[in-house]
Amino acid sequence: VQLQASGGGLVQAGDSLRLSCAASGRTSTIYAVGWHRQVQGKEREFVGGVSWGGGGMWYADSVKGRFTISIDKVKNTVYLQMNSLKPEDTAVYYCAADDAYWGQGTQVTVSS
């Protein structure tokens, strides 16, 4: 399984951004895809996840109500819609399948 994350950028506080995580390879073996973020020098933080079959989503308390995860099974792509962004959301965002296959990160920077 290979994952390709994209969509990061520089935005202002209150803005929205959508990240994409495109999966390829043996996608039929995926159980769930999660989004994580990491600030340099700090531990990686779980943001949210979705079951590959589309049965459910779950979120960290820090993003609940602002971030939404969705999945397009035709495109084998998982999205992270981020609304009402805050400076503390600034981080490198990663997607991972079953915590075993990781994509490269995409930088999200939120200016105040």
C-alpha cells in the first residue's frame, strides 16, 4: 500500500483547507486510514480516522467539530476537511493506513 498526501499550504486563522490522501497498491487490505500531525520537536498527534469501508469516522477532541474526514472509494482517496483553522493547527500532516503504511507529510501553516 502506498499513500500520497497533498493539499497543505499557508492560510490565515479562520480559513479552511482540504488535505487529500490517495491510496494505491493493495487497497483492499486496508482496514482504516488515519490522519496524524506533528510539530517539529513534539510527539506526533492523532487527528482522526476513517474505516476504509466507510463505516465510521473518529476524531481527536482538539479538532472535533472543525475537521471532517471523508472517503471516496472510487478514487481511493481520503480527505481531511479542516475548517476554522487555528495557529495551533500548524504542523506536518500525515496519513497512514492501519498505522503501518505512511505517506509523506504535507505542511499546514496557519498564520494568526
